[in-house]
Amino acid sequence: ISLRTNHIEWVKEFLDDSNQGLDALVDYLSFRQQMMQHEQRLLGALCASEERLNITSGGDGVDLVLGQNSSLSPPQSQPHNGGLGMANGSLLLLDSARQQQHASYGFLRPTIADAMDSPSLKRRSRHIAKLNMGAATDDIHVSIMCLRAIMNNKYGFNMVIQHREAINCIALSLIHKSLRTKALVLELLAAICLVKGGHEIILGSFDNFKDVCQEKRRFQTLMEYFMNFEAFNIDFMVACMQFMNIVVHSVEDMNYRVHLQYEFTALGLDKYLERIRLTESEELKVQISAYLDNVFDVAALMEDSETKTSALERVQELDDQLEREIDRNSEFLYKFAELESENINLKA
């Protein structure tokens, strides 16, 4: 990312109080993220129900297809007559007769159907259908590119980092299925992390990500994408490794740095890097080496600390012993002076 200092008039005009372009862009990005998350949750729940139906019925389950503009990938099934449809991005349940046949097993949870029939989802689906908005994933990628264009300007960059919701939306865009989009998101987050005060802003956005995505640990989803990828994408791997380098090693406080390092260690990063450090990609190899070379060896630090503590205790013992010897020597000199004085008196 090039943080150019020259001002571009369109950026100021887009972001001024009359247009409030950043607020509009963030609101739209947030809306499309909610739609994408909703589709993903529905697909996950319905696929889980279908798997349980297949187990019970010997593989004869409910067929699922997606709307034409959905951001989700459709399962391998053919549509049947009599299906129930929802336009533009909503899931379609087909073959209602077979659905009723298997409903008696109790594996299709009513909450899923209730969610699909919810007024909120229907209202959003109708709104999307009217606007012909297309796939949510496409809009999310374009929105991130728009934010990058704004951040390429100094004035726009400052506006974005002061907009907490914008940072949260950028971080949440990591759930986008495209590795290209994930890489772009990580590049933006890394750029923010390097400016004054940006590190805490980024960590705050991942705290929000943890709450929204119900992670057990912060950065858990990011590490799953990094270590359990379906298709290798070098740009994403490099961007991810660069981001982790900046998050961990740009901190001056050693204790805080060790704490951040441990977060990634607990998620299995160290062991994984040892496995892939001999990668053929020079860019990725450089980032991996940079991380491993700057890692604090906590065990070695603890050992050094114990050694230092023992040495300090020994120094204290020697100081005490020296002080006692000085006191004894002082007493000896005092007695010697007394004897010397008596000797002089006797001679006189």
C-alpha cells in the first residue's frame, strides 16, 4: 500500500460532511457482510441436517440449491418440481415431498425454517431482488478495494483509522471465501498496524471479530485459514505471515510481545512454520525466517532469568561477606591503635 501524501480532491469530496461517503460505504459493507454470514450459517445448518438425514435414511436426503446470485457454492444436486424458492442470494429447499418424508426423523430443525421465513430475511431478500445487487461476496471485495483507494490518500487514511466501525468491517471481511480478498484485507490491516496507535486499533478489531464469529481464541479463524487452506495461494500466505510479523514484532514492550507471540503459539503457528519453512517461495520464506528469527525463546529467557537471579544472590552474599570483613578489619585497626598508644606511653 502506498500512503501517498498528495491530496486527491475526489477523496475529500467523497468524505466531506455533505456526502459522508465513508459512513455510506461502511454501512453497505456491513450490510453485505451480514447477508453473507446469514447465508453461510443457513448453508452450514442445512448441510448438517442433510448429513444426519442421509445417515438415517441411507443417503436419500433433501436436495439443496442456491439462488442465482448467491455467494455460496451449491451442492451437487438437481432441482425438482414443487420446490420453495427465495430470490437473489437465499437458499432454496426443493422436493417438499421428500422433505416431509424425512421430517418424521426429527433432524430438520424448525429453527432453520423459521430463520428462512423470518420477516427480516424476507425483507432483505426483496430489497436485494429489486436492486439486482448480485452476490454479496462480489460487493464485499469491491468495497474493500474502495477502502484501499481511500486509504492510498493521507487524508482518507486518517479518516479510516479514526472510524472504528470501518476497521471492524475490514477485519470481518476475512470471512470472505476468496483468498485474494483475504490477502487484500490483511494488507490493509498491516498498514494500519504500523501507524501510531494503529496496533491497538487492529487488536481491538480482532477482539470484535472474536465476539462476532464466536471464536474461542483471538486470531483462531485467521490461523485456520492459514494452516488449513483448500487451495494454496502464495499472496494470501505471504500477506498473512507479514501481518503476524507486524502484530507480534512491532511491539516494543517485551512482556507484551511475548504475550502476543504466545497467542499464535497456542494456535499451533510455531510447529506449522517449522513444517513449511523450506517452501519454494522466496517471499514466504523471508517472512517465515523474519518471524522465527525474532521469536523470544521464553524457556531460554526463564533460564537466563534464573541464572541472573542466582548470580545476583551470590553477589549479595559476597557483598555481605566483604562488609563483615571490613567491620572485623576496622575492629582490628582500632585495637592496634590502642596498643600502639599504650606502647608509646610505656616507652615514655
